[in-house]
Amino acid sequence: MNALFIIAGLMAVAGVLGVILAKPPVYQVMSTVFAFLGLAALYLSLQSEFLAVIQLIVYGGAIMILFLFVITLLTARRDPVEKDAGQLTRPKLIGYAVGGALLVMLAIVGLFGGEGRIGWTQVPADFGQVKAFGYKLLTTNVFPFEILAFILMVAVIGVMLLVGRHRA
């Protein structure tokens, strides 16, 4: 493994940990952007410049701006969003338990997994090229892509309706 891959992986993991551990939603969004930067650097380490740029423009730019817009609308009220900010409630306890269990399982697989038995697969020659990416997006993955766009649109409309009800 080269140094770029290790540094990019650590950036992505640090960004995801920032999303999990940060309290204000704006900090969580900025940590997500940091994780997206790490993912773009991982694409660069695979010699996929197009996917790296698209990762930064689409996700780091457009989607995160949309999330910031929604967060701004949600936190526009005067009362705090979380009323039990310092308390350990049952859903938080369940979430911490599930997250800890997943972390333990990942550590076990990482330490004792059968890495020697499974050979590394080679990256296909057309990985990250515009032609292959466009073909996969517009043939195989067009339905999930459109469903995701619809879900984001419904979420934004729902937030705007909810914020409008609280102000009235």
C-alpha cells in the first residue's frame, strides 16, 4: 500500500468519526465533507481522477450545501432541537451498544480475518474512466440514482413544510 492510500483512508475515517462524535449538526456536515475529501483522495490513489473530481463537486459541494440548507431550516426555531442534550436516554444507549458491537466485530475481522486466503483482485482497466462511469450510471444504476434524487427532494419539501408549521 502506498502512503496516499493510507493517508486518504485515515482522512475518511477521521471524517466519519467527526460525524459521529460532533454535537452541532453543522460540524457533522463539515466532517462529512472531510470524509468526502478522503474518499476523493482514495479515488486518486486508484488513478481515477474523474471520480475524484465528481466526488468533490457533487457530494462535497451540492449535496452538502443541500444538507446545510435543511439544517438551517430545522434549527431556525427558538427552542433547542434536543431537549435531553446531556442525558443518556434509551435510544442513545441502544445506539452506543450497536455501534460498539460493530466496532468490535470490525476489529476482530481486521485482526483475525483470512487475508492470506483471499487474493486481492485487480482494479479493472476501465475503472474511473468517464465512458465506463457514464455507461454504468445510465444503464445499470439509473433507477437507484433517480430514487435517491426523489428521496432528497421529498426530504427538503418535508422540512420546509415542518418549519412552516412551527412558525405559524
